[in-house]
Amino acid sequence: MSKLVISKPNISIESARPRDMVFDSNYNYIKIYKIFTGTISSATITLSHNLNYVPLVFGWLKSGTPSSWVMLPYSDGTTKTVYDADVTNIYIRQDPLGSGDTYVVAVAFNRGV
Amino acid sequence: MGKIITIPEDKRLLSDETAIDISQLGFHSDYQSLQIIRIYKSTLSLDVVAGGFVSDSREIPHNLKFTPAFFSYIDASIGPLVPNLSNIYQQLGASGVFTNASVTVDNNNVTIFLSTDNPTPDNITETFTYYIFLFSIELERI
């Protein structure tokens, strides 16, 4: 069975381990389907993806003073921000609701479940 | 326009007539793959006297023209830290050590913040090992 393999410079593909590979067609890469950006203006934000399966999701939040980006889920000790997904939507939930934090959510084609 | 599509070996089909779900494809040139563009790994230590509190931070300039998406782990000598929800606690004798660690990113820097509260009667050195991966996804452009 044919395959496409690219190893790092000076490493033979014959001896390369997975960590030595730049690309290996034997594996499933994380393929970005959609990136959502917005402001958390309510306790639950619903983002429709319509993939009909639960996708792999990553999220980040811009929060704090001075503001910087953190990974989700995140808690600053007072406010908790989390996300979850079902076959139709991504939900970002913040408790208690803050003052308009910015989010970025990356949805992959890859299945999360 | 040509495309490059790969199918992992365990998902290859005997019949070309059966459609394969895109979630099972290895690579599809119509879509951006999540690419790691930087990896940072190093250690930091905090010396905390008995009954004391110490915090420290390190800024690493990333020199990118955007704020990259990222993923991080911090492994503390008293136990692994969950990213962001990073409070851990270890019982040492009659008292406990409370530790925080976080990683944030902005347009200029990756910042690692660490703190340790040491109510024990012993001086301690806590060592943190951090692993930070920056991705090609833009959270914000300068």
C-alpha cells in the first residue's frame, strides 16, 4: 500500500520514528473546519457547526487586565469559562457573566467522540 | 484544480464507490491542518522559605506578527498541573504547599506565571517544567 512520508532533515524515513516525521499519511491530521470569534455577551453562547457528529474543539479566551489570551477552560478564581459540544452546536458557558471577554473557538473536522 | 488527499491506512476502503467521511481523512489540501509553529520547553524553580510565598514569571518573546493559538502543560515537582485550572496542593507533614501556574499569550510574548505558598516548617525548592506549543491559528492580528 502506497503512502506519503516526509521526515525531518537528515533523518532517514527508514529509521524515522513518528516524532521525526514532518508528514506521514498513515495518520489523521487535525483539519480545521471553522473558526468562530466573538464576544461573550450572555451566560451561554451557542455556535452552530452542523457536522452531525461531535467534533474536536479547541478554545481560547481574552481576559483580564491587562488582557491576554488563555486556554479554555479557564477560571480566574471568580469567573469560570468552559465549553462543550454536541452533534449540532458548540456551547461556551461563563459563570458569572463577565464584561465582554473575547473568544476564539476552532472546530476540527476530526471527531471528538 | 488538483487536490492532495491522504487516507490513513486503517481507513482505506476496498471499494472506491464508498464515500469516506472527511473526519477520517489524513490530510485534505482544501483545509488548514493544525500546524505547530513553535515549541518551548524549559524549567523554572522557586525557592520558598518555611511559611513564605514566592511568585515569579518569565516572558518569552515569540516575534510573530499575530497572537498565536497555543497549548501548554506545566509539570510541577510536587505534581502535574492541569493547564489554567492549575491549583495543586500537596500535604507535607501537618501543612500543605499550594501552587499556581498559568500560561498566557499576547501579541508579543508567551508569559509563564508561577507561585508557591509554603506553610510548612521546611524550606522547599519547587521545580516547574513547561511545554508550550504555538499553533498557526491566529487569535488576534497586530
